[in-house]
Amino acid sequence: MKRFLIHCFLLLSLSFFVFSCSKELSFETGGTGTAVGTLTDSLGNCRNSEVKGDYEINTQLNDSNYVKVNVTFSSIGKYKIYTDTVNGMWFADSGFNQITGPAVIRLKGKGMPLSSGTADFVLHYGTSKCSFSVTTGGPNNGSSSTDYLPTTVDGWIRYGLDPALTLENGGSLDTFRTTITNITTTSNGNLYHLYETTPTYEALFFSKTNGKYLSKGTPEFDLIYVYDTIVNNATIEYEYLRENAAVGETWESPALRAGVSNGTTVVYGQAKLKFTILANNETASYLGLSFNNIIRLKREMWFQPDNGNNQVVLYAEISYAKGIGMVEQKIYSLVNGQDVLIQRMFIKGYKGL
């Protein structure tokens, strides 16, 4: 194995309970003293909050964006309830409370969402803390797509690389973007969409046809070439993801002829992939947001040299989020019986999916 090159691939309601005697407050009148209160009930449990308004990427929040939170005051006076800033947004309200007992406070939304997805906010009041979530852009991790392969033209994902990739021209690359183009093609009755990377302008085709997630390319990793040569520039079609597969389910790609350098010569043989579902419906944090409905699988690169034994060259754990596609890929090598992480690819931003 001599090189790594960029490939392209795109493959990421709160309920509300109010005590019957609660009053809704949101005012900033004068007064002295500090109100004492808590966000939790008598057992120390947080109560549900109600998020209002639509939250769209790169759109300034306005008066329709707010959250109603439950508070119990034990004394009157000035109060301030606020959240930290997450995904370019925050919520806050301050005023003078003139009652004791349960109340509902309306926190005004400020800022502008930077990325699509679900953001988790922490509420602060006195010594108490509670939380609520805001989804930007839509229910599927902020995407309009209802599956794991968005196809909206000009939608894009930006990825980070650690360590940076070494390019053939001697340069390096630690960030790139993959964009859905308007180019499609049909192969064996399957409609493929072209995804293109910048700045390297590599391209591959991906499809969801009859419920199957398919790739038309070489038996390597998402966005990464590994083999030194693919004989006759051949390609294969294979399933790279199964949406409803059980944990532990496995399948394999067809094989094609490839070559790997051993330092002096190229060793030829048959190359294929083996897939294993590791987890379904996982939740993970990227970009400071919570992504859900994640499928995580293991992709093993198998290579059988001519007159040799079949062996795993490298393997990866890849996570796909519903509505987004690939959000993380970790490539491992087995060294002296130990798994060694040699490359991590992770989502750094996205728009228009």
C-alpha cells in the first residue's frame, strides 16, 4: 500500500407540562432583591420545556423563536434564566418576579443557526440546570432526506481528516467538501447520482434503488483509495449499507482484480469487501449537535494474492446518520495483534441536504 487519495462520497417534539396554577412571565420591570427559585420539581427532576418557532440554517431568530420553561419561585425579586450558546443560538430572559410558586418563563431566542441538526441546550437558573433540544432544518438530523443518501442537487458535506491526507503532488489535505451534482447514470437498472469532491474533483456514483444502498466503484473505503492499481480500471456494484439489517448481519461485495505494492513489486490478487452491522439507532455528537438514527458498520478490505491466502488489508468503522449519510469513518490496521487507528474522517459542516 503506497498511497491514500481522496474519493468522493456523500454518504447526516418536546412535550410541555404546566401546573394548573402556573403563570406565564416574561417582563423586565424594576425592583430590588434577587428571586430564589428552581427549574426542578420537589423531587429534583427537570420538567419539560416547550420549543416554539421554526429554526432554519443561516436564518436570524425572531420573536417567533422562544422556549417556555417551568420554574418554581420561593421568593420574589430579580431573576435571569439563560442557556449556553450552541450552533450559533442561545435563549435567555430576565425580569422581576412578583409571585411565588410555579410559573412559566418565556426565553427569547437569539442568534442564527449555523448548521442543520439537533442541538442540546442546558438551562441555567440559580444552582439548578435542565435541558431541551432544538432541531434545525427538519426532523432527519436537519435534512429533508428521509433516508441515508441525500440526493438534493448542490447539497454538500464538509469533512475533516486526521491526519491530513498526502496527495500525489506532495501536498496535504485536512479538509474537503463533497457536493451532490445534477449528473446521474443508470447501471443494471439502478439510478446512480454523482458526488464530487473539492478541491480534488474526484467522483463516484451512489444509488438507493429498491431499498438498497449501492456503490459503483472499487472495493475500498468511502472517499479513500488504497490499492495501488485496479486492473483495467474495473469497477463493481455493491451494497455499502443496509438500513434494516440486524446487528451482526454480514454480506460481501463481488471481487475484482487489484494490485498492492510490497515496496519493490506489485502483488496481484482478488479484492473484495465484507460488511458487518455493529449497531443501529445510535446517537452521537458532531459539530456540537446530537445526531440520531445512526447505523454503524464494519467494512473489511479483503485481498487474496495469487497463490496466497485471503487476508484483511485494512478495516474501518463507519457511521451513517439518517438524512445525512456518512458522518464518521475510522480506518484501522492490525499491527502485532493490536488495532491501530491510522485515519479518521469526520463531518465538519453541511447544507442543503
